[in-house]
Amino acid sequence: MSEPLPLLNQRYGDLAPQLDLSAGGDILQLLLRHRSVRSYLPDPLPEGALETIIAAAQSASTSSNLQVWSVVAVRDPARRDRLAELAGKQAHVRAAPLFLVWLADHARLRQIGADRGQTTEGLDYLEMLLVGVIDAALAAQNAVLALEAMGLASVYIGGLRNQPELVAAELGLPKGVFAVFGMCVGYEDEQHPAQVKPRLPQQAVLHLEQYSLPAQSPAVAGYDRVMAEFYAGQGMAQPDWSSTVMARVRSGRSLSGRDRMTEALRNLGFPLR
């Protein structure tokens, strides 16, 4: 078991807060060790692992108990290959033995309404799409914690949002269902280990009583230095964090097709009033 200080140093670099993590036990250690894994062994998951992961996901909080999320488990190599192409040719989608697609799902409630002869107009509003996306994210993060406790690894795949309609067609999604993100699941190939990526210092994200933007500048500058060292250690070309994220948000074109998300969502059955 890693000691608390090294874990914090990995997560924050030399900007790590001095904290006593002993009261958090194994769960806090597990959270701090989280990494995005992109190299997988072909070994299948143990019997019952998928159902255990979903049980953990369903134990997450859900707004008003609406449970407006679902998940599609994809094991078929050919389908994983097609999804990998749609997600920007990400090889780890092909390599991982299990690919989970987390969905904001209004179709179930619309069907209940149709069966009862009742209207479901409330689902037409942006608020309800947000509920589905948030519910899916909460469920997925519970799943990540569960699978990591089982010795498995994962990485989120937001690239599924590059071509939402084609992903929906591949998965047979009805109207009112949207693939929020994918998730590779499997055993890490330890010959190509993933590293803990540093995060922004707490001074940039933790605000006491009221939000302060000016106070974040020194923290971001320090983080740029930490990330420049991290990138260099990984043999990556990025100069620092600020340059990397600015390239991502510079224009609509830099969103890899997601600049048309409103149009895609309406095509998928979300009126977005």
C-alpha cells in the first residue's frame, strides 16, 4: 500500500498539500491512485465482474430517483473496432476486452408515459438532459471505483461525442438516448504502465465562501511548471497545461465535431427547450 505523502506528490507534484490521509483508509488510497489506462491485456473479465460493476454504478446518487441513464456493454471485437473509428481511431477501444457506453436515457420514461397514456413534456427541457448526463457521470465514476477495487483498469472515452448519430446507429439507440461517453475496461498491460497525472493545485479549484478568479493565477502558473515536467517525463510534446487547454478551446473547429452538439442532440430526440 502506498504511503499518503507519495500519493499526494503524484497527484499534485511539489504543490501537494500536507494532509493526513490515514482516516480515509483504503478507499481514499484507491481514489488518489486513479489513472487513465490506455494499454490492456486481452484477458476477459472474471465471471460476474460486469454485473458487480453495474451494481456499484446503480448505487450512485440519482436525481429524484429518475434513474435516467443506461449503459451498453460491448464485447464484440468488430463493434469495438467500429466504435474506435467513430471515437477518433483510439486503439485502446479495440484492445480492451470490454467497452461500456454510458447513456443519458429518456426513452425509458417516455415509454412508461406512452404505456400509461400520459404526457412526458418535462423531458423536452434542457434541465432533464442535464439530469441524464449528470446521472450517467455519477454512475460511471462509481463503476470506476468498483472496477479498480477489483484489480481492473479503465479510461473514459469522450470521443464518442464526435459523431453522436453514428454511435447511436451502431448501438441501436432509440430516440431520447444519447451516448455521453465510453469507457474501456480490462486488465492493465503492465509493460506499458499508466502514470498518475497531476491535477491543478487546490488553490485553483477550492474557494472559501466566494469564488475568486484572480487568486487562481499563481496556482495555474505553478501547475504549468508541474505539468511541463510531467509531459517531459512522459516524452510528450506539450509545453505546459495552459497551452494544451487553449489549443482545445481556441475555436469550434478544435472540438473535433462536437461544435454541432446541439444539432446532434435534437436529431437524437432531445428538443432542448
